[in-house]
Amino acid sequence: MQSNLFFILTFRFIILVLIQVILLNHINFLGYINPYLYILFILLYPLNGNNSLLIFLSFLLGLSIDIFGDSGGIHAAACVFIAYIRPVILKFSLGVSYEYNVLKINNIDVRQRIIYISLMVIFHHIVLFLLEIFNIDHILLVLKSTLFSGIFSFILILSTISIFSKKSK
Amino acid sequence: MQQILFFLIRNKNFLLFLVLFIISFVLTLQSHSFHKNKFINSANLVSGGIYTIKSNVSGYFNLKKENQILIDENIRFRKHVESLQGLDTNSNIDSTTLSSKYQFVSASVINNSYHKSNNRLTLNKGTKDQVKIDLGVISSKGLVGIIENVSSNYATVLTILNTNSQINTKLKNSNHFGTLVWDTKNPNVVQLIDIPRLAPVVVGDTVTTGGMSTIFPKGILIGVIKDYFINQDKNSYTLNINLFNDMTNLEHVYIIDNLDSEEIKLLENAIEDAK
């Protein structure tokens, strides 16, 4: 079981990084809007998994995206940030009981899933664009990019989850 | 001691988060300043290799247009050669034996970005092809940027669409100099600042590189003036420039090596030291 999880995580990591850097970083819808699907790795990490490991893996994930995108450490910072606040967001969106259940993200009901995903996407994008633009004069641009890219990422993440979830019912 | 250990264990997630976040923040800060982005860049074997595979595939989709661009450029050069022959008919010099101050290396763009505030390209040429840091990069239509990092097979370019980029530029007609910067708003429009108020600025005029630095030769095309306004200090203009290059769609570029740059730099440093 443990080695199975290890393989799933490795596979997901590599596939998501490749999809992000080869395909999604070059969409540039309306000039600047790109979806960031790779945070799916952080979203799908087992809910009862080790958090320190998640923070470290998120750092590696973000850093890989940064190396391909020549963007310093902005993705790494944003990923580490959402990995760290993930337990809080989980508690907020799923209620206190999530720690005791072995929930999987496909089994959560739609409303809770939407809250969880949208909060994670918003926090990730805000940190990302704050660091990327790095100028308080352009705060409007930060918010605008966060909103538009966020909507794009959110739709893509939600549809990816529904496409790849096993029909357990 | 036990209490410190206990504290560390209890807060291990927060400490891990803090350390990793600070590392990423420092990397971000470095990427915002020119020439310090040494470790995290796409001029390495793994990402360069993956980008090469990608551009090998995606390059086929643009072949027709790229051919057209090359043909256009050839026609331009042919006209140029013809006009030069008209000037001096009895000299038939083999152009390969002409000594030139500049050496050109062709390269393919394997990764391009233009939607960020600090944009970079990755090229498929590196130190093996005599590519060095600080060489200029142009395309057949005009200015592209400056080499920022090199590995043995790849190089990254700081393009003019970057808030760190400052390139010496002049008006083609009047030889007034200014600095080319970018306000991050539109990938086809860059800004030319510090043009003195005395300069005769006309919408539609061409701007070229100034030749004041050792990186670019004089007279490489950049774009035409779109509009202009006078600064608050009433002494200088800020010009919006429409680029000739479509920076969102670069495929083949040339790297310019100024063979005299070492000598010029040595001379300039000698003057600095003498002061």
C-alpha cells in the first residue's frame, strides 16, 4: 500500500509538471491568462497523509515549474504556502471531522469540494502573482490576474477531477 | 534542551514551511535582479532537453511561415547586395574573406514567454557554440534581448519584454539617444524614455539601437513611434514604440558576438582605474 502510494505520487508529480510546462504555460488566453493545473498534486494529496512531506514535495513541485519557466521561486513559494495552510482550509471546508475519516476527494459532496478547491486556488494565485509582479503599484493587475487565471484554473481542476474519478457509487 | 527539541518537533511543519518559503522568496528576489539568477534557470540539461523535444514537434506547425520570413529576409539582403554592387562595379570581393567586427551565431528558440513581467527565452545554443553571457540577440525583424545565462548546450535570454532590461536606443532620423524599457502592459509595445525635449519626435518614425554599448551594433531596427507624451519635469519625452518583432512568435534568432568588446571593455576599465 505504501509503495503503491509512492508510485502514484511520483507519477502524478511528473505528469502534472510536464502538462504544465509543455502545454498550459503556453496558452496565454487573451494575452496573459494561463491555468495552473499542477496544484492538483497538492489538492489530491491524501487527506490523512504526512503534512511535512507534503510541504517538502510542494516545494519540489513549485521549483520544477520555476526551473522550466525561469521564474525564480514564485511557484515554489506559492505551493509551499498552500501546502502549509491546507489543513486549515480542509477544516474550514469539510468541517472538523475530516481528520478522523479516510475521505477521498471524489467522495466529498460537491459544495464542500468547490469551497475547498476555490480557496486553495485563490490563495495560490494571490501569492503567485504578488511575487511575480512584485510591485505594489500594480496591485490591480495582481487582483485581475488572480481572478481570471483563478477561474480558468478552477474550471480545469474541477473537470480533471470529475474525469479521472472512479465511479465508486 | 528537551524543551527546545520539543518545541522544534511540535512546530516542525511551521519551521519547514518558513525555511522553504524563505528559500523561494530569495530565489524570487534574485530573479528580479539582472545577472543574479544563476541556479534556477531553464538553461540546464533536463529542462533544455525537454524543451528541445517539444520544439522539435511544435516547430513543424510554423514551417511555412518561417520559410516565408527567411525568403523575405533573403530578398532584403539581395536588394542590399545589388545596391552595393551598383555603387562600385569593379570590386568583386568574396564576402567570406571580409573581416567583420561582429560574428553571428544562429539559434532556435525552444521556449518563449511574454505574459509575465520578466520574460525570458531559452535557446538551443550554449558555450559549445561560443555563446557567452551578455551577447546581443536579434531576429530577422529586429531586436530581441541579451543573453543572461549559458550552459554547455543551452542559453537563456533576457528579452526586451522585461522590467530589468535597459537598452540604449536612438531615433533613426535625429540621433537623439534614450533608454528602452517596458511597462509590462502590452507585449507589442515598449517605451523609450529620456528622449530630450529638443528632439524632433514624429509619430511613425523609426527607432534603432544606439551603438553606444558593446553589445549591439548601431542601427538594428526596433520599431516605430506609436504615440508620445511629455514627462512631468517638462524636459523629456516618453515614447510608446510599436515593435517590428512579434515577440509572441519567435522561432529563429541570431546571436551577435562583438569581437572587439574585450578590447573596448579593457580600455574603459583602464580609464576607470586611472581615476
